Amino acid sequence: MRNIKDIQKRLLVFMAFLIGLIFIVCARYAWVQLILGDSLAQRIKMQSGEQLLLQSPRGTILDRNGRELAVSMMTQSLLLIRIMCRMPTSSLVIWHR
């Protein structure tokens, strides 16, 4: 009889701990979403978008007959520095239009 009561008591303590932990996680989630949501949204807008327009014409490359082999033109490119990334590269999804 004593053994069953001990098990029930430990189970009750464990369940109370688990419910308390769930409550703490839910409270933290609500705090981040409701209280800090606007300021975090502004921070992500500042951090995520940077557009840099560089023009570096190199001139036309000609062959020995004077025909153009290559000309300078603007293209779109994307640079990702892995060290500056906070998530592992395997979980990154990069799209480019």
C-alpha cells in the first residue's frame, strides 16, 4: 500500500511540475507575441533588408579582330556569409527572383 501511495505522490508532483512548465512556456510566448511583437517586427525589417547598387563597368573586351567578346552589364546576385548566419545552412531556404 505504501508503495502505491508513493508512486501516486511522485506522479502528482511530476504532473504539477509539467503543468507549471507548460504555463511558463505559454506565458513567454504570449509576452513575445503580444508585448514585444511590434518592436521585434521593426527590428527584423531593419536587419533583413539592405539593397546596395554598385556599378562597376569594366569596359568591353575585344578579340584581336575588334569584335566584342564580353560587355559590362548589371546582374542580380546574392551573397550569404555562413559565419554571419544564425541558423545552420542546411535549414536555409534561399530564393531569388
